[in-house]
Amino acid sequence: MKHEMQKATLLAENINDFLAFLNKNLEKNIFYMDTGKLKQIKLIAEDFKFHILADELIRINRFVCDPKYTNYLVDRFVKGLTIIDEFVQRNYNSLFIVTGRLYTLKNLCSLFSKD
């Protein structure tokens, strides 16, 4: 069970890092990506409440593992992540740097069983 809790916490931390990556690039545009398309990704993340999902994953897996609720939260996150991934694939030329972050998030989500 401790392993499942660590996976959930790792996913939540990477979700928060992804959101911070978006915010930082919207503020300073370090990688010279299209800010309009970055805003679109941020809006999708806000619509699916990624920050709340990450906080909730951390909260419920802090002391005791709840696999049913964890899988529910991961499934909700994957729905939003799929939409963002499709958007990035359609706009690959201007958002290719985001694909590395998405790859990490998709692989972390695949670690959870579909019981």
C-alpha cells in the first residue's frame, strides 16, 4: 500500500509542476512558445480542475491509501490530459516542448491499475 501512496503523491507533484511550468512560460515565455495556445492548455487544465485533483491526491494518500478514490481521481485527470495531448499534437510545431511533460504524466497515470 505504501507503494501506491507514493505513486499517487508522485503524480500529484508532477501535475503541480506541469501547472507551474505553464504559468512560468505564460509569464516569461522562456521557450518562445505561442502564448495563445499555452493559455488554451491552461484553460483546459482549469476546466478539469487539475490543481484540485493534485491536492486531493496528496490529501487522501498522505496517511492511508484509498485505491478506489485514487483511481477515480486519476481517471478524471486522464480525461483532461487526453484533450491537452490531442491539442498539443495538432499544434506540435509551436508546443513541442510540452510533449515531454505530457509523456511523463501519461506514464505516471499508466502505473495505476484499472480495477
